[in-house]
Amino acid sequence: MAFLMSCRRYIAPLVFCGQVATSFFDTALQMVIKERCANTSDHDGEQKSITNFNMTYNMIVKFMPIIPAVLLAREGDKGNRKVPIVFPLVGYFLSRGLLLLDVLLDWPLQVLYAVPVIHGLCGGFASYWAGVMALVSVSSSEDERALRIMRTELVYGIAGFVGSLASGHLFAIYSLNLKQGVILCGLSVLLYLACLLYAALFLRVEPLGILGDRHERRESVGIINHEARDKTNIALLFIGGVVYDIAVAGGMEMLAAFVLKEPLSWGAALVGYGNAAGYLLFITSFLGVKVFSRSRSLMLFALIPMPTIRSLLSKQVKGSSYGIIFVALQLSFKLVGLVTTPIYTKIYQGTLDTIPGFVFILSSLFTVLSMIPVSIVGCRTARHNGYERIQGN
């Protein structure tokens, strides 16, 4: 009983279960799109059908949660920290159930455009992940916050890795009574239901001590923590996060179609393995940060900048504004993505016959550029804290 009570304070089980469910859904959606677009006469036509569907789908994903996520973040900053987490989980559960019905009933592919609509109206990933980060931040001190956020992202990565490895094999399971994908989609829905119940009925939000709770409630006016930093750092962190998201999100959106074309022509199992390989980034980067944590120069090359950006952002604002600043970061990704998603798609379609991997080169360039503003904030923070330059021999 004591173990169960102690588990109520942890967000990690929710993050793990939710990301396994997401990895199941991602593989199932990718394979359903491939199967529905497979009737096109040639492979280039199939690729254009897949990327056009993905473009519209992803733009709906980015647009729909803008207003709901802001409203939920404000409610969270009033002290209801579970609201920005619970409402998106309702959307996850309902929208993933729609994919299950689509597979069972062979509805047209266009019905799946309703998935991001339902998901977005409930706040979407922007609200969910901002809510998780706000909860982690408010329940940790500044000294340990970066590590707590990195550990949360590590759990996210491990869950995605495990779920993706299994997803391709689960998709292929079928019987005379069940079609391919039904078991995988059904498990995804059940896992989201478990997450929803855990968040709504079991998870307990505990700010860092009584004083921390009082301090959060007392900080009701303004957003910027003037004693800590300034608006320039916030702007630089937003720029770094947005540029990094342009690099990663744009490349991943095109990769989902690229692996389905010849000569790769991946099936469900390989799609799952490929998605799992992407989640290894979170695991290896966390280990790298831990190993090289005493060397500031090597920290600049860590491949997991988002936890660092979120941790630094939390130190620029008051505790009562964690929710709104984190959701603002997520929504900035969405808004920029409304422009970059069609650009990436048209570049990919235009280079299919010449350099089909050109978008990935472009993505890599943006990744390098994203290091610049974060590095500037690191230098400004070091000067503020009075660090001295280490002289050579």
C-alpha cells in the first residue's frame, strides 16, 4: 500500500505508458496510409499521395491545439496542474479509437483527418507535454531541474524505443476475425485509457515543499523572473528550440514516406525498427550528458537540447507561469510548422527523381544552426553567475 501511495507522486509511469501507446499508433497510422495509397499506378505517384496526406494531416495537428492549449495552460498555472495533462489524454483516447474504427470498418482514408481535429481540440501534444514539463519543474529545485527534465525525456525515449520495436510485429498479427492492425490499434487505445485513469484518479501533484507552493501562488503578477535573467535569453531559447524543431520535425515527416519507397520498401516490422532507432537518440544523448557533464564544451554537442532549453526557460520565469511558457514554446513549434511542413513536402516531391535525400541534408544544416542561440545563452548565463574564464598553461 505504501508503494502504491508513493507511486502517486511520479509522472514517469504516465509518460512511459503514454509513449508506448503513441509508438503503437504511429506505426499503425504509417502502415494504414501506405496500404490505402498503394493503388497508385507508380511509386512516385504513391509517394506524392502519401506526402500530400501527411502534409494536410500534420498541418491540422499543428493548427488545431493553438487556442485549447493556451486555455489549458492558463488553468494549469492557476494551480490545477493536472488539467493540461488530463484533457489531452481524453483527446488521445478518442482520436486513437477513431483509427481503430477506421481499420475495422474500412472507412476512407480522409476520415483520419478527424484524428488530429479531435486530438487538437483537447489540447494535443502541445498541452500534454507542456503540462508534464510544468509539473516536473514545479516539483523540483532549480539545481536538480535540468536532470529531472532529462530523466523524464529519457523515460519518453525508452518507452518509444520499446513500443516501436514491438509495434511492427503486433501490426502483422491477424486472424480470420481480425484484420491487420486491429490488435495494435486496440492496444494503443487501452494504454491511453490506462494513462487517462492514472492521471485523473491516481496522480498526485506535489509542488516542492510548502514554501514552494506558497511562493508559486504568491507570484501572480507578471511572467518574467527579473531577479534571474532577462527577455533576451528567453527570445534566444525560443529561437534555438524553433530552429531545432524545424530540423527534426521536418526531417521526420519526410522520413515517414521515404522509408516506404523503393529501394527500401519497408514493411511493418522495419517501420517499427526504424522508429525505435529514432528513439535511441534520447537514450544515447542522456548517457552522453551524464558522462560528459563536467565538460562544458562537450555539452554543446549533446543531441538532446530540448530538456536543456526547457530547464533554462523555467529559470527565466516565475513558477506560476511555467505552464504558459512551456505551452508557448510548443505552440511556437506548431505555428512555424504550418509554414515549414508544406515547404519540406514540396522540396521532397520536387527532388524525388534527382536527390530524394536533399531534405535530410537541409534538416541537418538546421540542426547545427540551432546550437548557436543556445550557446549564446550559455555564455550569457556563465557571465551572470560570475564564472571565470579558464586560462591556458
